[in-house]
Amino acid sequence: MTSTLVHNIGQLVTNDPQHDGTKLGVIEKAALLIEDGVVAWAGPDSDAPTHHIKRKLDAKGRAVIPGFVDSHTHMIFAGDRSKEFRARMLGESYSAGGIAHTVEKTRAASDELLRSNAQSLINEAYSSGTTTVEIKSGYGLTVNDERRSLEIAQGLTDETTF
């Protein structure tokens, strides 16, 4: 069994109201025990288990929060709708083509381009604290194009939706 104790946590957000009576379930001056990739214990640092700990990580008083699960992304696409978005935000009319433009560009793009674009977006999400990404199809609008999008997505995440 692998075990890691994260200690010296300034604030640990557990999302368990039993810890502080709020939905966040914050524990001040906390520790967290992870065994085989699963949280096995969370509580005050002074009560942290000491047996069979293979690795200790010092949080140096920082906050520890749950990772973000992004359960609704459409990362398999090509094209750029930033001009359309800007016009919409400014209340201006636009003629960028909307989703039809993205569908056209996505259908015409190579698998490699779509994969590369999506991987870049996933990397950005992970570097910002996202721990899980679900990718939906949506810019193919035919069964074959949607299937193609999902085949690309399945190489990037286990979480996909048609």
C-alpha cells in the first residue's frame, strides 16, 4: 500500500459539513492521508496518523481544495469565434456564421489538428486546477462527424459523451 500524508495545511476544504457546519467543511491546521490514491483520513494536523506513512508532503500552511471536475466541454473543434464573441459582448451585430462556421471548420480539419487543439485546452485546464475533463461531441452535427469527434476525444480522456 502506498500512503502519503499531506500535513501543515493552513485550510483544508473537504465539502463535508461535519467539519465546520458549512457546506465547505473547512478544517484549519489540517492534514490529509491518501492511501492507494484514495483519501483515507482528513482532520486536524495534531491528530494525523503516523503509522505506515511512506511519504510526507509539507503544505507549508497553504490551502488545499478539491480539484475542479469540468463535466461539460466541447473541446473537439476547429475555427475561431472570438470576433463573434467580441461583437456579441459589445451589443453589435455580427455575421461570423455562429456555430455553422465552427461546424464547417471542424469537419474540414484533420484529426491531428483537432487532437492538438483539444490537448492544448486540456493542458491549460489541468494547469489551472482541473482534475477531470469530460468531452462532449457537438461540432460535427452528423452521426459520422460526431463519432469522429468522440474517437479523438477518447484518446484524451475516459469521460466522453455523444
